[in-house]
Amino acid sequence: MYVVANISSTAWIIDFVKRVEQLKVLSESKDFGKSGLWFGGLLFPEAYLTATRQSVAQDNDWSLEDVSLRFEINLTPDQIAENNQGFINYGFTMQGAEYSKDDERVKLTEKISTEMPNTNFKWMHVD
């Protein structure tokens, strides 16, 4: 984990508290974050992503080489509620681009950063 040099101690503590609160919720969760988590708030997000890949491969008796990540954007509430094949994530932002719900695509923008809708990391079998 890296600390930005010009962040105030108050902002750092607020961010740290949110991360610890998420860890507490995850430790009590039975679905390991499938129902939703703040991906950027994990201390080691790359390790979590690797663990999700391993979990899906093991649950389906697939080789790790046979799974590929699908990134789904703009999920409906029904898709989120019925999610059993992926890991819901929130709190993503994009820099220099934005997601257009109307066009269902990512497009360039003059804005420095924009928030994205909830996303789903979904590991699929490669055929």
C-alpha cells in the first residue's frame, strides 16, 4: 500500500477507517464479497482478484489457464441481486473517460475523473 505524499492526516485516517470497516464486513460475510465490495479499498486488490480466479476455477473444476475475466458494467438491480457467477464492485472511477449509460459505452471526456456504475468481475470458462 502506498501513501500519497500530499494527503492530510485527517483524510488518510478517514480513508483508513473505511478500509478497516470493509475488512470487518468481509470477514463476517459468507460470500467473500460476491454481493459487493469497494475494490479500491482493499489493501491488496491484486491478491483478491487472484483469489476470485482460483475460487471460481476450483468451484467449477476448471484449470486456471481455462478461465478468463469478463468485466461487466451497468448492472441492473436484478442482475446484482441474482449474481452468482461474479464479484460485484463499486467505487471505481475513470480518468479522462466516462461511461455513458445511454450509449452503453466508454467515451472520452474533458472531465478529470468520473464515477462508474457498479461492475461485475466475472470469471468465464474459455472455450
